[in-house]
Amino acid sequence: MDNPLLLASFIALTVATYLACRRLYLTVNHPLLNVVALSAGIVIAVLVACDQPYTVYAPARNVMTALLGPATVGLAVPLYRHRALLRSHGLAILASVGLGAFLAMLSAGLIASMGGLPREVVVSILPKGVSIPFAVEISRLYQGIPALSAAFVVATGTLGSLFGGWLLSRVGIGHPVARGLALGTVSHAQGTATALMEGEQQGAMAGLAMILAGIFTAGFAPLVVRLLGLL
């Protein structure tokens, strides 16, 4: 971007919007006030109102997304603090995340196939529950549409972060380990962000589940593709 002042303004707008939404969520604690979804909606509304195309905002986004790597590594800190949970629930964590990743792929693929969607769309929706780097590569390997997979990932994460915690409460799941694993397994980074808002244990488990779900999804992809007759 040629205008550093505009770049700084977009970054400041995004950070200020996030902090305001986070404060609002912590005060009201309503699932529809999801920090990620609400912040994105406000920033988009401001860009539209100021007649600024996304291409002008994109350099600021690039600066902020460059921090995702260190932020992901930072998830290891709460995980280390709660390493005793890993020792006491290690097998259950692996089993639940593995089964969750497998069923998420299989159910999405079955619904898409029963709906008569084209093969490339069915393949693209399979890795919707993992982070975009995993999803794009899985989609590309099996002749899906990587851009469409990325869109499914964003939509899944948004819905999961909006309603995941609320749904878990409705069905009586209150254990922090279970809540964190569920949110991280099906809603990747957005679910992890929501889990961190609930507490450090939930966030640590969600971060771990997000990474494991990506690995399990990549490992189960050949089996699910074969079971759905997509080869």
C-alpha cells in the first residue's frame, strides 16, 4: 500500500472494533454477539460506507494475518500450563477428536451427495471443519475447488463460533475439556477463539483439537473419499 497512514488506519479500525466487540461480548455474554463475526460485520460496513473496496483494505489484512503464525504458536502456552489434562485425558482426547473429524467429513459429504451437488463441490466441503491451510491442500489433492473449500471453512467457523457454545450448553455439556475439544474440532481457529473467551482450559483444549483435527482430517480423507465413491 502506497499510503502508510491509510494502512495504519485500517489496522487501528480492525483492532479497535475487535476490542470493542470483545468487551461487549464479555459484558452481555450472548452467543449472537460473537466477537469474530460481529467485528467482521462492522469492518465491512465501515468499508462499504466509506466506499473503500476490499483491495484497498487487503494490505492491512496481510499485515494482521502475518501475526497468525506467532499467535498459533502462542496457543502452546495455555496448553503447557494445563499439561496435566493431557496426561489424564490423552487417550480420550485423541479418540474424540479423531472420531469427530471423521464424522464431520463423512456427514458433510453424505449430505452434499444426497443433495445432488457436483463431485468437485462435495470434495470441497469435506475439510470444512479444519483450518484453511489443511482444507485447501486436501481439496486440491482430490480435485476439489480450493477457493470453495476456504469459503466453507470460514462459514463453518463462523456458525460454530456463533452457536457452538450455546448448543453445548443446551445439551448439558459443561466440562471445560469437552467444550474446548468440541469447539476446536469442528470450528478450527474461530471455535478456538470462542473457547478462549470461555476460559483458559477451554482455549487450550480447543487449540490442541484444532491441530489434531487437521492431522486426522488429512489422514481420513482418502478413506472418506473412497466411502463416498468420489475417486
